[in-house]
Amino acid sequence: MQNTRAHSGIPDPAYLYACSLRWHEEREASAGWELVHALSSADPRTCSIAAALLAKTEDTRIPVRAVREAGRMQNISGNEEKTDKLTMKTPHGTAFTESCNRCTVQKDGWFCGLSPEGLKLLDAASHPSTYPGSALLFVEGQMARGAFVLCTGRVKLLTTSREGKVLIFRIAGPGEVLGLSAVLSGQTHEISAETSGACQVNFLDRQALLAAIESSPEFGLHASLALSREFQAAYRDIHALVLVRSSAGKLARLLLSWTRSRDKPEGPEIRISSTLTHEEMAQMIGSSRETVTRLLGALKKKDLIRLEGSTLVIRNRVALEALAA
């Protein structure tokens, strides 16, 4: 693909359009990077064209404003800051990190907790992007084109019946990889993934991900561990939905599940920051919003829980565990 440029060194619009076709239709990474590099052009028109073309990317859904902001940040950053300032603010208010090697939010136990060599492979396969709330990463029945590593924010994993009833299996948190089982099996997604608030994710193209797993034992091990955690979570979901018969027991089990990742509380009470609505909690236990509101009221009357705005305070964990048994 020959680069057609003006005498000033500014890419020709026709060349950028050709790169867009190669990137969107053939998934040619070099063509995608040409569009990214065009964002740092000194010509405002070139930046605008590149931003509009990149915003059409289905797998990343980068808003035009976010892409333009990225180009503006590159222009004013200066050469001495290009390797350090790889984090910027997006229109959704979240920090956007372009490089896994310089990520500041990564923690132990995350899928991306790799060695420097492993992070290079991850960077090569990654297409970082930001999503607003209620955006669909993939839908049930869609052929898997890649997996998504969740960097920040939370994602609802759900299914919808023919009647339109929504059942949320669980809420995925930062560090998890989504859609991996469908990618490895070459099958369609069994569930849908919808963002719960603003998120940053890394889209991993299927072929690049499979090549990384094949070439790196470390990458393969992390993929196996991620699959193991996914199936363990599925078993817990089945247990909660099938073996616990009452809605009160299911709700108690849901509240207790939010305490699993917490350290041992210093006092008798456990404080949990919850962003789920009553409707979403109902979708997680297969009930109605009215039932959840009524059950929460009953738990408060029994002094098992207390609500302080968006903070849930578990006052009697033993009694909740008995109700969930």
C-alpha cells in the first residue's frame, strides 16, 4: 500500500480512506496505526478525517471527541513527554492508558499481570478504547472476533429471553478478560456483555490472541487461569439460581458475594459501595424490582443491613449466611 502524500508531508485524504478500508475490512494493523499517527498531524483537517475514520471502528467504538482529544494531546505533549504521558482523560471522565507496559491501574491476579515480554505481546495484540455506560461489547449469538480485557469500570454479563426478561449472571470487574471461551472455541458468544458506567477495555483480535497463546507459555497459562475463574463463577451462579429456592435467600447470597474480595473487617459491620439499582439486583436473582425493594426493607427492619446512600452496611453477616443457606 503506497502512501500518497502532499509535498508538505501531510497524508492525502484518499490515502487515509484506503487505510480505513484496510483496517475495517481486512483488520490490517499497520493501516490502523497509520490512522492513529495521522491524529498527530499539524494539519487540523487531517486530524479531523483520521478521527472520523477511526470512530467507525466497530470493535472499539471510540467516540469522535475522544479520538480528536487523543490527537490534540499528542500534538501538544512534545517529544520528551511522548514515552511518559500515555494516560489522558476521555470525555467519559476516565483515565485512558495507551500502553500496557506503563499501566498504573494493574494489580496482582489480573489477566494482564504478565512479564515485560508478555506485556509486549499483549500490547501488539491490543486495541485500547473507552466505552460509555450501557454500551454492548458483544451480544449473545454473535461470532467471537476477539476478547476484551477490562482495564477500568464494570461490565454486566447477561442474557435476555424471548419475552425480553433480562438475567444478569454477574458483574465483571477490572483485570478480567471477557469472551475468551468463545474465542478459543471458535463459537458464538453464549451471553452478552454490557458496560455498567464508563469503562476502558483492550480489544484482543482473535488471530493475534491465538498466536500469542501459541507462542508464549506464560500467555497460555494466564488464559487457562482466566477460563478456570470463568467456569468457577458459572458454577456459583448455577448454585445460587437453582439450589437457593427463595428470593430472600438469593438476595442474601448476592449481598454476601460482594464481600468475598474484601479483607477481614475491623469491626462487626461490613461496608460495601454498591452501584447497582434495585432493577439490576432483581435481574441478578431472577426476580422483580418490587420484590427486591420489599426484601431490602425487610432486612433493614430485622437490623441485618443498613443503607447509607449508595453504601450497603451488613450488620449481621451470620444471619445473612443462615438466610442464604
